[in-house]
Amino acid sequence: MTGNDNSKLLHDLRSKCSSLKSAAELYKDCSAAEKKEMLALMNAAAAEITKLLAQLDKA
């Protein structure tokens, strides 16, 4: 994997981490229905973070 590919992976990782952090901060102010939806979004972001970390580990 090239340095440019690593840069994109790192950019994507930072973006997903930032999104997850923002969602976690908003979570406490959500209604019960919104919390369920927010958790689904947070789980998806966490899964993507795990995938990106695995790709970086292989690089």
C-alpha cells in the first residue's frame, strides 16, 4: 500500500472517529427512539473504524 493510500485510510479513520465522538456527545440528549437510531449509527461507525484499522495493520 502506498503512502497516499495510508493517508486516505488515516483521513477516513479520523473522520469516523470524529463522527463517533460527536454521536456519543449527542446521545445523552436524545429521546428513547433517537437513542436507538443513534446507537445503530454508532455501531456502524465503530464497525467501519475496526475495518479501517485492519486495513492499516496490513499496510
